[in-house]
Amino acid sequence: VLCAMKPTIKADPLEDHILDVLRASLKEYLLSRSGAIIWADWPDDFAHLMRLMSGPSYIDSFMIPCTMQLIVTPDGEPRPAFPHNALSDAIALRDWHTSTGN
């Protein structure tokens, strides 16, 4: 009997709530910008976005029209004020993109 028992892993309710709030906020933001171009300099940025748009089931997911554009930057560019901080990375990418015309 003990061999057949599987441990139950329970998710942290606070973590689930934070994810729900993040997904709701993202959905609201994207709905107000339907059809927007989303820029990134790393393919995983798109994977993270898609994971957030995808809920635990098809019905819990949200589909909002958008285009994704991958920007190839030179090594070491852009240079965010706070590396590995999403907002700082996004600002640096925007500034690099607009200053170079790429």
C-alpha cells in the first residue's frame, strides 16, 4: 500500500493568487493594445509571455491578436541600468532600438 501512495504537492495559495493577478493585469494590458507588436531580444521572452497567456486549460487561456518581433542585438547590447530586471531590460531595449533604427 505504501508503494502505491504518491506524495501530494500543494501549490502555495499566495503564489497562485499572485499569478492570477499577473495574468489578469496582462490580459487587460494586451486587450487595450490588441494587434500590437511585442518586441524582444530573447526567444524565451516570448515563451514566458505565451505561458502567461495560456491558462491551465484552453478555456482559461486568453487569445489576443499580437505580433512578436525578435530583435537581434550585438553582444553586450542593450545595456540596462539594472541587468536581469524586466522593466530595465525593456527600457534599454527600446532605447537601443530607437537610437539605432534597428
